[in-house]
Amino acid sequence: MRSGMFVFTAIERIVYGQPAAQALRVEAERLQANRIFLIVSGTMNRTTDEVVKVREALGSRYAGLYDRIPSHTPRDAVLEAAHAARAVDTDLIVTFGGGSVTDAGKIVQLCLRHGITDFDGLDAFHVIVNPDGTRTVPNFAGPTVRQIAIPTTLSAGEFQAQGGCTDNRRKVKHSYRHPLLVPRVTILDPAPTVHTPLSVWLSTGVRAVDHATEGICSQFSNPASDASFLHALRLLSQNLPRIKRHPDDLEARLDCQLAVWLAMTGRQGGIQMGASHAIGHVLGGTCGVPHGVTSCIMLSPVLRYNRPANLARQRLVAEAMGRPGEDAADVIAAFVADLGLPGRLADVGVEREQFATIAAHAMHDGWLHTNPRKITSPEQVMEILDAAA
């Protein structure tokens, strides 16, 4: 008999379709937070009035701000943000930006809880993937200063009880995991997302397609998760092209945000991702490729590699995306091309000379070892990279 377990995260509320500043004020009052520290997108802070709206809505509850988080959440920037948050004795972190900003809020929470002030202080807290694919997850006390997330991309970090942070000395991205790292509240407001560069919005949307696709193709699938993944694919495949044609379509943007929520809900059913996510993590942390773009490039080759193991599941992907009977890898590749996004490693400057390093690092990512078609050697990863070149 099939068995499994849904593990629901420590999210208290998801507020959607309301102005972010107004919703944040309500939540701050509910949580009785009086020293709110903002970690925000630098570009949004400098070129729009969205952060000003939030600060004005918070009034005297606003305590400070950090707006210098680069892509892939490097340790040095996280430590700076944590120092600034500690200096104002914050009682609530609010992140307003893309996935790197969201992850920064999570790691700042750890720094505050455990007094981490230097680069090496984070070493004891990240997940270690052993050679056999098992994970060693450090046991530590969870944060007491929690987080509210207002995402402006479709990266989905706001729905996960783990965060990524790059050791920028070794150029390796690590994962940090604790049930209380998931934001306490997420506010989905499509209006601020019109300031997100269209290519970033669309590519992180493909990242959400990757979540749903590797979810539906997982060997750990179950009917409840399937329902979430399939409807996420329907919404994303319909609405991302709408947004490319009409970037100010807020209803389509909100549907994409809700699709991300659906895809991440499905993952709570014990679903493990596969090689697209694993290799994507390395392309991000080691090669500096944005995570949305890594999915644009890797998902199709991974689907082709996995076809002998899960062809029937891949057919569900093509059907949900409105292309029944077609090859899922071809459907994804055409979808990415129609959005005007890069589809090859060469398009983003990743050369064959880097493949051996990428493959070696990928062997230490847990999701490589839960790929539907078993991967046991760097040479198999090289095969996928060659197909993506």
C-alpha cells in the first residue's frame, strides 16, 4: 500500500491581492512588532517608491533598512545585514524583493539567534550532503526573531523552511534548514512586481514550472501533490505568456504568484526534486547563473535524461501545459524560447571547461540523489551538461 506524509510548514498566513504596505501594517500590529527591520531590493529601493510606501505604513514601527543583497545571497552581505539588524534590536525581519533577498532574511534570523558575526560562523549550520546522497542536517535552536516576506519574483523561497547562502570564498552555495526559517507571513501583492525586470519575472516563472514539473515527475508522487503541481503548471503556462505580451496585467501576475504557492504546497507531501534543481544550485553558486535561468536551461535536458524512468509522468506535464501527446522536454524548450529566455549553457557564458567542476559539486547536492533516474557518478552529470551546452 502506498504511504507517505504531509509536513505542513510554520506559515501562519498568506495574504494575497492586497496592497503590500497596507497588509504589512495589519500584520505588524497583529504580531505586536515594534522594531521592524527591512531587507529590500536595492534597485527597487533606489528607483521606485514601493519601499517608501512600506516605511510610511509602518510609521514608528520602522527601525532600519538594508538594501545591498547581491544575487545568490553571499555570506558577507548577509553578515552586514545581520549587523545592521542587531544594531537596532529588531523584533521582526521584513524582506521585500526577489529570492536572494528572501533567503537573506532567513540567514539573518540564524545570525541573530546564534550570535554569528564572522564568515566562518555559518559553517556549523548548513546542510551537508554525504557521498551516498544522505543529508546531515545540523540540530540547532530556531530563530526567535521571525520574518515576513513580500516577494517580487516567482522564486518561491517564501514558502520553504530552508534558505540558500553562498560561501563566496569557496564559490559554493549551501542550504540551511529549520522549521522556523519559513516566513511567518507571506504577502502576495502583484502591483510592486511590475518593477521587476520582465526577464527576471519570466525566468523565475520558469523556475516555478521546474518546481511543478520535477514534482509531478518525482518517484515520491501522491495524488494530493499531483493536483497542486498540475494546476500550477496550467496557471503558469497560461499566464507567463500573457505577461510577456502585457507586462501590466496584474490578474495574470497574481495567478502566477498563486501558482507558485500551489507548487510549493505540493512539495510538502514528501516530494523530492531532481537533477534540474541540483545542477541549477551549482550553476548559481559556482557560476553565478540566476536560478530562474538555470531552470530555463536545465529542465529540458534533465527531462530527456529521465525519460526512460518516468515517461508516463512526463506526459502529464505536456498535457497540463496544453500540449497533450507531445514530448514534455520539447514542450518546455519551446515554452522557454517563446518567452525569449536563454535555453543553452553557452547563452549564459558557461563553458565546457567548467563542466567537470559543476559535475563534482552537483554530486554534493541532495536532490541529485533523488533524481528519478539514478545518478551515481559525475560522468552522468557531464552527460546532462553536454546535452545542455
